[in-house]
Amino acid sequence: MPSIQEQEQALGALLTEFDLPSRRTESLTRSNLGWLSRNIAIGNQDHPRLAEAQGLIRRLLFSANNAHIGRLVREKLENSE
């Protein structure tokens, strides 16, 4: 399984093939990944690599959400001591 950084690089390169606003593809933040997951198919529904891009977006968004949840749990544990 490729690392998160490798997946981000692959997605960044892949997104250059799509008709998307550059501000949403320059930085793959959780916010931008969420936007991409909702909107990438708009105007790109016939792109031959759409499913591949959607899969990478989902995996990165899942990783970002898990990292965020992990931080919240650690903070809660630290504050309860």
C-alpha cells in the first residue's frame, strides 16, 4: 500500500488532467478533499480516470479523518488526567 505522501503525489499529478479550480487542487487539505469528493465528477463525468481519482480522494479523506479523530482522542485523554 502506498504511503499517504505517495498517494497525495499521485492524486496531485492525476488532478492536473481534470477540469477543476486550481485553488482546490493546489493543496490537498481535508476541506479540499471533501470538496473534490463531492464535485470532481461535475464536468468530468466522462474522464477515463475518474474512478481512480475518486478512489484516491476517498482513501486520503479517510486517512485525514482518522488522523483528526486520533488527535481528538489523544487531547481528550490528556485533558482528563
